[in-house]
Amino acid sequence: MIQEPRLIDLFLNLCKINAPALREREVIDWTKKYLEEIGLEVWEDEGGEKIGGNAGNVIALLPANATGKPTVFLSAHFDTVEPTEGLEIVDQDGTFFSGGDTILGADDKAGMAPAIEAVRALKEMQLPHGNVYLLLTIAEEIGLKGADVLEYEDLNLDFGYVLDTGPPVGSFVNRTGTHDKLDVIVYGKPAHAGKDPENGINAMQVAAEAIHGMRLGRIGPETTANLGIIEGGTAVNVVCPFVKIRAEARSTSMADLDAQIGHMIDRFESAATNWNTTVKIDHQRHYVSYEIESGAPVAQVAAMASQALGLHPVFRTTLGGSDANIFNAKGLPTLVVATGMQKIHTHDEFVTREDLVKTAHLSLQLLISAQEAPEQ
């Protein structure tokens, strides 16, 4: 069964190891040793080399001890949105916070530690099961890059679960939106700001005209858009020659997303035309939406597991992305499992001991219930 002291110890140790995206080497070496010591078969792929990181994805196998059982996986990611070097963890009445100037890193150590503990507990219980894998990825926070280069086809996986969203524990994400990115360069024309500004074109003014009237924020019930980063210029005494803008839009409706992206591009291009200048726009589809029907084996197992623990198997929609978007896009049925991580991507991030334990019990129950899953 789940051993709370070692689960908490594992979680705290994982959090304390600095692991920003593309620099996960230290935590991966530590985790590989841990997984080997508990008796799993462990290997690291070449994903880091493919995306410019210093370490690859980690795959760990608990070999099957019975025939005719599905091959399932649990997944979480190593990297954090900010460095956690010098992290001080505070335990305040059973709630873990960062006590310093860093994030806690519960995203996604509050998913990884329960997943590992669940596989360890299943091994110790010696219940009949098929092959069970841990897929532990790199560089999730910078574009799901590790999952995108993870080669799992030879593992013959049936379905699995990514532990990477917030509470309530017992709920699951079965539907997400598509996420598009825009990298925009608005060009102006440099001139001396004091001597002959009339000979220049200020790229900031061009960008301002484009942004004025642009639909941003909540566009519809399940469509959003945002301008996140704006930078440019060369000097205070030079008419601004360029502005770089990084933007995004998300929606569960491909038609609505395409309309919103088209609107944003049109605003930039029209403003450039009005000012007799140019704009460069790079449009990329970051990840695509998915929807898992309630009758799918991966969803049926999730509901069974949640109910077995007296939890509420709610299936919900989010516009956020995870490695599950990559796995589903490649044809591997995957649900996102809610964990206890809260206020993620901020220095106020926290997770409770109770939710860590509850997530570990749910992860173990998912593995147990999967052995009774309907055939694919």
C-alpha cells in the first residue's frame, strides 16, 4: 500500500533539486537511481539531444506478472517554470510552501512523486498486472517538447494518465482546447528622435494601432487570446525601428480559434499597411485539442478508480496544455489526473500533505482498476 512517510520524503527530495527546462540532468540522475533501487527497469532516451537539453526523458518499467492484462502508464514532467535553486520548503500545518524567493515546484513534483510511489506500492502488493510504465518527461513547460520527441511506440501502450493539473483530486481532464502562438515583428523606420523624427516611422505607434480594437482576453466561453510580451526599440533618441510581440490564442473550437488568429493577423497587417511599413508574423500551432469520451476504457478506469476511493470522478475541460495533448495527438488515449498543486507558476504555489497522499492512492487505484479494463 501507499507509504505516506516515504511519499512525502520523495516529494520533498524531488522539489529540492533545481530542474528548469532543458537543465534537468541532476534531478534525472537522482530519480533514475531511485527507480533502479526500488527494482524497476530504467532507461533514458535521447530526447535532450534532440531539443537542446542536458538530459533525456526517463522511462521506467514494472514488468508484467500476469498475461492478458493491459499495458498502462503514469506520466509527469521533471522541469519547472523557474529555477528552484536554494529552495526552502516550509511545512505549515500540513501544507508545503516555498519559504524563499522561488516557486515550490509542485508542478509537477506533486504529480511525479505520487506516480512513482503508486508503481512502487503495486510492485510490493504483488497483484496481477500487465506491463506498467512511468513516462517522466523533460521540457514540458516550454512547449511539451520532451513528450513530443519521446519514442514510446515499441512499448505497446494501451492507455495512461498524466498527473499534471490542479484539484479536486479524483477529477480528470478529458477535453482541452487547441493552442496557437503568434510571434510578430512590427517594423518601423529609424530616425533621430530630436533632429528629424518626421523621417521615421515609430513601430510602437504601428503596434498600438494594431492592438487598439483587437479582441483580447475572454473572447467566448471557451476561447481566449492574449498579448504576453512586447519589446523593441534601440535607444531613447531613435524613432523605434521595430517591436516584437509574442501572442497566443486558445479555443476548444477550431473554427473559433482560426477566426481569432485571423483577426489578430489582420489587425497587424492592416496597421502596417496604414503606416506604409511591413510586419512579419510567425504562426505556430502549439498543441491540438482532444476529447476522451466517457465510454473509452481510459475514462471508464478513471471513473472506477475515483469511485473506489469515495471520490467524485468529474470529467472537465481546460484550455491549458499538458503532455496528454501530445500523447492523444499521436493516438495514445490519455487523461490528465488532478493533483493537489495549487497557485502554480507563482511564488505562492502550495500543496497539502493530504492531497499528495490522496493523489498517490488514486494513482495506485488507477493501476489496479486498469487490470479490469474493457478490451481496446
